[in-house]
Amino acid sequence: MEDLERKQHWEKIYQTKDLQNVSWFQPKPTTSLNFLERFNISKTAKIIDIGGGDSYLVDNLLDLGYQNITVLDISEAALEKAKQRLGKRASSVKWIVADAANFIPTEKYDFWHDRAAFHFLTQDTEINNYIDIIYKSINSSGVLVIGTFSEQGPSKCSGIDVKQYSEVSMSERLKSFFEKIKCLTVDHITPFKTIQNFIFCIFKKIEAAK
């Protein structure tokens, strides 16, 4: 899917559907929050949520006292919904409208979080470019968390093909840049009571890469 076509697709989704009526809705992102606790991520750490849209991770981060949060999404409509929900608290967050595959960061991050954005990148060129962006934009002690559909998960989402991963294929894809710390599978229950199996992998940057 071309960049413009992908943007138009997601703008339409967020302009026509409520958050509670999309399959990825998650009232509390427990898995992601557990990673923050496990790695004792400082409240002043620079955190970026890739493909965050109008998800509730940002709400929970603010509730926990995190002070340096960036949310990126290809859909401006998604980010506007999140801002409206947060009200005055939205001013405490940096909002970026961009495609993750060609995003050009202006700062480095300590915690890079991607739940269900990476698997929409299906072409090797955009996957490799995205991984290169992460490598250049994450601090040496930073943590990378990627959650995608597993090989037992859906092959499509919102009518778009996705790339499924296993622990082996995810680790293989990132091994030149990042060392795998741990992978786990998680069943996400959609608002429609269906189950989507995810794999979450946690990585640390390899300083010798490149």
C-alpha cells in the first residue's frame, strides 16, 4: 500500500468509527504498562508510542506521572480524538502526524513502543527503513517494545494485509540492530469478543551495529 493510500485509509477509519468499535480497542494496555514497570522506566524518560492513534496508553502514562510522552500516528483524526479525550492534559504530550515507515525523528528516545503498527509494514524496503529509524533514534540504554500479530493471529486488519511474526522471525529481522530480551504471546480480546493472538518482543540496542 502506497503512503498516501495508507494515510487515506486510516483517516477514513478514525473519522467514521468510534474507538470502542475497532478491533484494537484496549481500555487498559496492561502488557505495555508491565514492560515499563519491568524495566523501571524513569518518569522523565522520553517515551514514543508509534501508531498510538487514540489508544489509552497515553492516558495511563499521564496517570502514572510520565512527563515526556510523544504519540505518533499516520492519522491526524486519530490524534485529534485523543487530544479531545485528554482535554487540558493533551498539552503535556507531543503529537506527531507521520507514517512510521518514513518518520524523521528530531530527538532520541528511551522507550520506543509499537503495538500493532509494525505488522502493517509488509515490504522489505519499508520494514528495513523503519528499523533503521528506530536504531538511529533510540538511546544506547533504550528499550524497544514491538507487538504484532503472531503466526496464529489474523492475516488482515481493517481490510489490510499484515505481516505475522514468531519469536524467531521477529528476532531474526532485528538481530543486526537489537538484542532480544524476551518475547511473549498475548491474547487480545476485541470488542466483538473475538481473540487476536499477539507476540510482544522486547529488545535492547546493540551499540556495535552499523
